[in-house]
Amino acid sequence: MVVRELSADDVAASRELSRLAFGLTPDPPPREPSGEPEPPGEPEPPPGRTAYGAFDADGRLVGKAVDLHHEQWWAGRSVPAADIAAVAVLPEARGRGVARALLTALLRGARERGAAVSALYPTVAAPYRRCGWETGGALRTVDLPTVALGRHRPAPELSVRPGGGAELPAVAGFYQALARHRCGLLVRRGDPPADALPAGVDGLTLVEDEGRLVGYASWQRGEGYDATSVLTVHEAVTSTAAAARELAGVLGSWHSVAPTLRLRLLADDPLAWLLPLEIAREHRRQVWMHRPVDVARAVGARGWPPAVRGVVEFAVEDTVAG
């Protein structure tokens, strides 16, 4: 078995492997479970990712894995990461060490390019655990009765308005300001203003205080207006309790045509404190796993509270990442 970076010549085989592994359709071009598109048929792979493939003695692609060149916030500092996506192995090649060989090559390549940590959402945990990843938490998506958000009298000092593609840089900046003090959230560099919202996003609700953004929600309307209708909130972030109440009021106003509100929870966000989570029904729970790629780099790159002082000596033997 040979493991190497995938090239433009491997695109068709890579897409077919994705179709088999993830049940994707060939038209339109498939998307990986991470939401990242497959590399297009271009001379060079798209920036910000490295795709690895495992080939058998006949030159057949039997497995693949993608290193996403992300950054994660850790207590105020961005840490270079190798986040994992699109890991797939042909059924006839499973149980033969293909995944381990791919992940070993990926981690060593990531370490060489400067990555410090790595995260992934596993479909099965055991292969990743054997290669050094361990469960760190879960991303929860819950369903709530929209009517349970209750009625809210708009605050006179706050304004609420719909946003478009031109507001996306401001939204990204607002997210960055809040996320940078957390641990493990992705760094978003922000895209330039766009003519429209991204695919799958029907609306962007902005909450402002004298022109300053204090909360936002991106959402998808869904279909119908009967008992089965669902309003899906892709992301809802607020910085104050007042902004959270305003956003909850807007979302709750959908109760007559979208009886169910579906959203992903961001821990410690003021909006989560307002929601009646005791009656929430879990729609999806995505376990995530984490591991260091370079322990010394990971410890040195992250932020620490100013009052922390001390010295710890330890030794780590990492036979996978090297």
C-alpha cells in the first residue's frame, strides 16, 4: 500500500469513494459530511486543505482522508489545527490498516506544516482512538416548540433588521470577538462582502445597539406551514441578555407557521440561558474528538490566564504523529 497526497488525476476516484462511503449522489458534485466540497478537477488542490489517498498494489484508491488547515481559539490565541474530514475506506480494504496508515501520514504532514492540535467528528470512534484522538464533548442540535419562546416586547434601545451578504464580514468579526476567549472554537477569517447569503441560508437577523452588532441568527425557513414545519437556526450568537431576549422574540414569532424551532446550542451564550431546554428534544448529537499533533507546540501556542504560574515536566511518546 502506498499513501500519498491526492492530485487532480485522482478526483474522479476520490468522488466515487465518497459516493460509496457516505451515500452521496454524483450530481450535483458531492459534499463531505464536514460541509467541505471535494477538490475540483484543477491542476492544484484548493488552498487550506491537503487530501491523502491510500493505493493498493494495482494503483486503486482504497482509502482517503483530508487535513483541513484550520485554526482554533484557545483562551485568546489562535492555534494552528489539522481538522479531519472525508475519511473513507473501500469495504474490501477495511480492517487492513488503511485508516491508520492514512491518519499517520496526515498527522506527520500536519506536524511538518506547523499544526499543533486536531479535531474531528467521528462516525465510529475506535479507529481514531487507536490513533490518539479522544472524546472531548458533543455538539447538540435540539428541537423546541417555537411557541415556548413566548412573546416579547421589543426593547426601544435595540434595533432588529434583516441582513444580507454585505453584513457577513461584520457577523464574522462579531463571532471572532466572542469566540476568541473560548477553547476549541474555529477561527473565522471572514469573507469579503457578498451579493447574497450562502446557499441554505434564507435569512440573517441582526440585533444592534446604536449601530453596534450585539447578536445575530442565521436561519432556514423550511417547507410548509403546518404541524410538520421546522425553522432551522444554523447559528445564533449574542453578547448581552437584552440582545438574547430580542432574538428569542424574533424566533418565537414564527410559532404560527413553524411550530418547531431547531437549533444548535452554543454553551454559555445568553440565548441558551433563555431557552426552555427542559422541554427540548434532542434532534442530533455529534460527538467530537481531539488530540495534540505537537504537544509542546500546543501547550506553548495557547493562551493562559495571567495569574497561572508553574512548571510541569512530562514525556510523551507519539508513535503516530512522530
